[in-house]
Amino acid sequence: MFAALEVATGVIRGKTTQTRKRADFQAFMEEVVADQPADRQIHVILDNLNTHKKNEDWLAAHPNVTFHFTPTSASWLNPVEIGFGIFQRKTLNNASFRNIDQLIGAIHAFTAAYNKKAAPFVWRKREVRDAQLRNTIVNLRN
């Protein structure tokens, strides 16, 4: 499954494919780009999955698209991962699917329901209390 979250609207676009190859990823990105105005700059946050790498030719053909990669082992920085977490809790946990088509149907149903209530994505930062911060700094020095 490939997924994209439009941060400004909160809408998730998903696509299921039989394989997870670079060509599948590029086809998904073609769909994402096609839905945007031609002059819009599109910034895509990606983890370090192998299909996300070595797309220089595709990017050269789409100069309005820029890929930004999260640090290794930090895909949680990617806002779409929050959507994957919600999907897992609401659709996959304790679920049993008889076949791939049933799973794909559940994915599409989740996406449609989620997008009906979509809202702009806003990063929220938890406050760090001074004492916690001081303790962390002290621990780092020791």
C-alpha cells in the first residue's frame, strides 16, 4: 500500500498494488501530482524505503516535486505514519480477512470514512517541563 497525506486538508490518498516496486511508487506519485495544479510546488516527505530512492529521472520530469527523506529509523516524523497508525487501530487490529480483495475493500472503506472527517494536519508539540529538561541535561553530562 502506498499512501499520501495532504497536510493542508488532512485527506489521505491510498493505493494498493500487487508489488511494492519503484514503478508502483512512481505510478502512485503520478496520480498524486495529477490532482494538483501544474504550477504548485509539491513537497513529499518519505521514509527510506528502497522504492523511494533512486527516482532522479522521475523527479527531473516533475520539477515542481521535491522529495524530503526522514532520518533512518525516524519514519514517525512523517505525518502519514499517523494515518497508518489510525488505520491499523481501526481496521487491522483483531481483524481477519479471507482474501486480498476483502483487505483491499477494508482499506478503501477506511480511507473513504477517514476523508469524510478530514481536517488539516497540525503538529502538536508537548511541553517539556523545566525539571524534566534539567534532569535530562544532567543525565547527559554524567
